Amino acid sequence: MITSSISSNSELALSDWLLNYQEKIVEQGPLCSLGVAEINATLADIDYYIFLLKELHLNNAYKQLMIVGYSKGKVVHPSSPEFPNMPPVPAPGIKNRLLDQIVRIKASDQYTEAMGYELGIISTAGIALINSVNHFVGVGNQVRKDITSYDYGGAWIDSHLNGADWAFFGE
């Protein structure tokens, strides 16, 4: 079972997750209605994503463009002579396509928790406990609660108002 995820901050852990997903999606993808063309495109995306993580060390604006689909900074495209083993270049936004695919896999009628663990798309980490809560701050007719939860800059809060179902307490 892979414990890293696509959201991992460690490039080594992310590479491991990508390799596992690449191996398992060939078997699990068709069970969740992914076609051959989509699976092949995913395999190519992952090959290039791994190339970006392992080979392309300096070109951060280009990496950002290819991974998330946009970039802040001057994008310099790598050249084939500089990287002779460079896989074919896919469209920008590799991570977004992978995340969209994961959402569709999880929404499939054929999806199981065991499949999720095998693909590495079920988080094994628990929800981080809140380790510091500042006081309530009144702002007009609204209330703001400042929360620090270890490394996270925010918190997900559900509300249960007037006996209604629990729901995300958003703006």
C-alpha cells in the first residue's frame, strides 16, 4: 500500500506514488470505466511528470506550467538535445487531469475502498488536530475564528444549523 499521495510535498514520495498509480491504473482503470485512450494518456502524463520531478531541476516556471497548467515567471521549454530521454510533452495541467480522473474513479459504481488503497487515492493520514485556537473576533454581524492547525493555514468547519444536515460552513 502506498502511503504518499499526489499532494505530497516530497518529490521522492510523489514519484513513488506516481509509479504506483501508473502501474495500478492499467488494471483498475477499466473497472471504473476508463477507456484505453484515457489510460494511455494518463501513462504518458505520468512519464512526463516523473521526468519533471527527476530530471528538470531548475526550470521551475516550466514545471509549474506543466504540472498545474499556469506559471508565474518566464517559461523556458527544455530541449530534446539537452534531455535525450525526455518523454513526449503532454498538454499543460498534468496534476489537474490526474485529480479529475481520481474524482471520477471514486464516483464510479465499481469503485471500492480496496481499489482506492491499491491506487493510493485514499488518504491514510487522519485529520490534523487543532493545536492552537485564538479567540473569536467579531466583524460586524459575522464572527471570525482564527485557527492554527500544525502546518495548515486553515480548517474545514461543518455546521449543523437549526437541525439541518451537517454541511460545510462557508462564506
